[in-house]
Amino acid sequence: MSETIRLTPRLRAAADWVPQNAVLCDVGTDHAHLPAALVLEGRISRAIASDIRPGPLERARRTVQAFGLEGQIETRLCPGLENIAPGEADTVTICGMGGEMIMGILAAAPWTREGVRLILQPQRSQPELRRWLREHGYRIVSERVVAEGPRWYTLLLAEGGADSLPVEEIQDLAGHPAVWVREGSRPEYLKALREKQQRLLAALGKSAQAEEQRIRNMEREILLLGQWEDRLRRGEWPEWQR
Ligand SMILES: C[S@@+](CC[C@H](N)C(=O)[O-])C[C@H]1O[C@@H](n2cnc3c(N)ncnc32)[C@H](O)[C@@H]1O
């Protein structure tokens, strides 16, 4: 057995946001690769790996045992953060779940607004999650995009607090440009998002019930995505980056 765990690019990106010596809770841990890799790398020395289902938690236990990490990683069977007391973790990762599920988990644990670093990787409903965070006392500090084969993943770094960013039309769809991490893949991601919106718009255009306002909004989003893509390709990142 090797002494490291090679994380996928998506989980690597989440791991990179975990601060040195953080006390981590990885919600929906499944195989516990994320906390185990971080302990093996010496980044953290304590973590809770939790999951709602016994099968995935058993997989987590097997990883912990295989690497002899019983003293550092505690596995816990529970939905969301239900059995995690406030103060038990200063960093929470929730990766590989739908945006609605992430909202539900945070709504049931309001202590996550008090000085906790949240690393969120929603599989879908990213616009809804961004809006929900803003309306429920969280602010997005940073956003990354990661490609794994043909699939794009979005990662949000969030914390409790009010957001004072100027409102941009595309902020719920693509995130606010001010929080985009300067990374080479962003223009490619914006292109993929723009093309997806164009396909949706084409399908909507064929529907007799298509609302005029919705069509106008989508056209504007597509225009803004294209403008940002061109600017970033020219190296013009937003000046007001956090
Ligand atoms: C697709 S896996 C993701 C595993 C890992 N976090 C990753 O990103 O590779 C989703 C995991 O979340 C767990 N899960 C789903 N809903 C949950 C909830 N409400 N609370 C805790 N775990 C949950 C599932 O049992 C499953 O193990």
C-alpha cells in the first residue's frame, strides 16, 4: 500500500483550500480520500469523516484503517452536520453533492456562519446555491473551475458574512468575476457555459410558451459570458479581484 492518496483534480482543488492545521469535517465523505490525503500530506492532523449511509462510511473506515489513521480521522454516521457540534471543525468540505442538498445541510447548521471555512463543490444547481448563500448570511470569497475529462466542476470557498460585491448580471450563473481565481481554465469554462446556454436558448426559442423576459435574460447572459471570455483570454482579469 502506497503512503499517499492521489486525489482527482476536483478533490485536489478542494484540498488546496484547506489551511495548514485545520480541523476538518468532510461531509458525505464516502471513501474518505480527501481527509486521508490531507493527513498523509501533513497538512492536517485531525478530521471527522461523515456520511449519511453505512456503506460509504464503511469505505471511509477501510481507507482510515489501511493507512493507519485511526488516531487522526474519526468516522461518523450522520446526515449532514447533524452530529457535529459547533466548534468541532473550523473547516467543512461538502463535495460531490447537489446544490439543494448543500443548502439543506447548511440551513440545519447555522453555526457554519460563525468563522467556519466552507469548501463547497456542488454537482448541479450552482446558480441556486450562489443565490441561497447570499440570501442566508454567507459570502463567496473565491471560486475555481476544474476540468476532469469532458466535465467541469465548480468549487466555492465561502464563509459567514454580508457580501458587498457590485451586482453583475452573470453572477449567479458563472459566479462574480471579482472572486474568480486567476486560472487558465476559466475562459474555456466560460465558453462551455456559453455554448450550453446557447443550446438552451435554441430549445426555448422553439417552445410556444417561451417567456419573452427569460429569452432576453439568457441572451444577455450569453453576451456577458462571451465578453468575459474575450477579456480573460486577453489577460484582462477584473481589477477589483478579492
Ligand atoms: C458522490 S459521493 C461524493 C463523495 C466525496 N465527497 C467526493 O466528492 O468524491 C456523495 C456522498 O454523499 C453522501 N451523502 C448524500 N447525502 C448526504 C447527507 N445529507 N449527509 C451526509 N452525506 C450525504 C452519500 O452517501 C455519498 O457517500
